[in-house]
Amino acid sequence: PDFCNYLGLILSISEQEGVTGTVRQTAGLSLKSYLSSNFAMVNMKSIFYIQNRLKIAFFDSQPVVRKTVSSVMSMIMVRGGFNAWPTLLTFLTESLQHQDISIKENSIHAISIIVEDCNSLFLEESYA
């Protein structure tokens, strides 16, 4: 779990704080891979921490970091289902109202990845 937290932290540290976009992208892709293989072994405290770091990094100035964040967000949904992050879709739809067009585009990108990757979850969920 500490490894996941570390990767989440690195992903969310801005370039102004001394971490390049390439390093953050690599941390994000490593986090996605780790979650893909080991999600069931990661405790929920770490998942919540990672979710908070992803929400910070979602607004990063570098498109490559934002796209990586979207991919990790989707992986959490794929491996954990909607219950692993019930507020994610609300966060993404609210981000569509952001003044920065690149954030709006990233919101659409993230939603499209989630819909594509989690198609079976949408079919399984019942909304009464």
C-alpha cells in the first residue's frame, strides 16, 4: 500500500515542485499497472488517498499527466466497481463546468475511458 501511496503522491506533485511530467506519467502508469494486478490487496485507506491525489492531478497543466490520471481513474472503476469510487462520475461531470477548456476535454476523455473500460459495470448496475 505504501508503494501505491508513493506513486499517487509523485503523480500529483506539480512540475513547479520539481517533478517532471515524464516522471509523473511513469508513476501514474506504474500505479495503473499495480492496481490492475493487485487491487484486492490494496486497503481502502490507500484507495481513498490515491483518489484524492488523482483529483488534484486531474487539473495538472500537462495533458500527458491529465490523460494518465484519467486512465488510473478508470482502472479503479474497472477493478473496484462503482462502489470503489461512487463520487467519481459526479466529479467528472462537475469538471465539465470548469472554465479551462483543457479540463473540460479531459473530463470528456475520462468519462469516455470509463464507459469503454467499464461497459459491463453499466449493464450490471441497477438504478431504481
